[in-house]
Amino acid sequence: MSTPDAKSLVNRYLDASFMVNKRFDTRIREQVGQTITTDQFCALRLIEEKPFCTPSDLAELLCIGKSSITALVNKLVDRDLVHRAGDERDRRVVYLTLTDTGRQVYRETEQEIQQILEPYLVHFKPEEVRIFIESFEKLAALLTHEGGQENE
């Protein structure tokens, strides 16, 4: 997509993406930041959704390094939000699960985030929301799996 309009589209995307992420992150941090950080919430969400989640899985899904994931997991374990359990067959493998407290904090935070985002969605038709989310997921998949270099 190397057209003169491509630069304009990229700039529009960057401007909108920056503004949306910055404003939502700020609102979420103001609302739930005393309880949990955005990264911690994302970690809890991924652990809850992925059976047999390992710290390596989590690092890959959150796009952070192994030393950073160790610090994040340690904080979650120290706060009694996450439990580490060794694999019975391979002691080198560690699985992460939410504790009862972690599950409760995750659900409460998820509800708070829902309440922050929902008022904005009413300004769009359901089809617009679906198309936007599918397009955003496609971009995420391209960035994750293909580096965005291949054309369809």
C-alpha cells in the first residue's frame, strides 16, 4: 500500500490509536489502578482464559521479556492473586492459575472496565463495532504472526 494516501492513513491511525489508548488507559488506571495495574489485569485475564498457562505463554501473550514476566508473576503470587504449580511429569514446567482472590479481583476489575467502555459503544451501530473489532483483531494477528509484511 505504498501510495501517497498511505502516509496519511498511517498518521491518522497513529493519532487515533495514541489518543484512544492514552485516554482509556488513563480512565482505567484512575478507576481500577488502586486495585490492580492494566498489565496485572491483562495477565489475570490471560491466565483465566488459557488452561495450563505457563510464565513463557504469558510473556509471549503480553509481548514482554522473561525477566519482566518473572517480576509480574512474583507480584501476582505475593498478592495471592496467582498460584504457581509444578507439572508432575516435568518439574521445569510451571503452570499459573488464579487463586480465589485472583478470580474475584479479575471479575470485579473486568466489570469496572466494562462500565468505563460501554458508554462509548452506544455511539456506534452494532455492525460498526463488530467490523472495527474484527479489523483490529486482524491487525493484531498480522503483527503477532506475520510481522505485517505479507499481503493477502
